[in-house]
Amino acid sequence: MKTRLDKAMNNEWSDDSNYDNINKSIELAKNINIIDIIDPTSKTRHDLAEIVSRLKNAENLEIIDIQDFTGNIHSYS
């Protein structure tokens, strides 16, 4: 059975969607305290490896100007 570190080293999240990779990275990061990075346990190291691997496989996000997207659509009350 592969560990998350093995999966990260083998780039196994490259086929996951951007949303899956970003959301899972956020989920993992929320479970890590900043102080845990100083002297990480093996679980924390594996989590960090997965976060880095997933984010490296996510494409850059674009900011969309809503005015350009919607044109001159007005809402009337």
C-alpha cells in the first residue's frame, strides 16, 4: 500500500481536477498547525507532501471581471 508521500513523489494527483486538488489541499492544510512544521511528525510530512503535489498539479486561477462577463445586463426591481 502506497503512502501519501509515495503518491506525491509519483505525481498521482495529476489527473484530479483543479477543484479537487485545491479543495483537498485546503482541507489538509486546515489540520496542520504552523508550529507542527518546525518539527513535523511523519503524518505532517506526508500531508505537506500531498499539499505541495496537489497544488503543483493545479492550474493557475484567473480573476474574471464580472462586468466583462455579463456585459451591460441590468436588473430592475
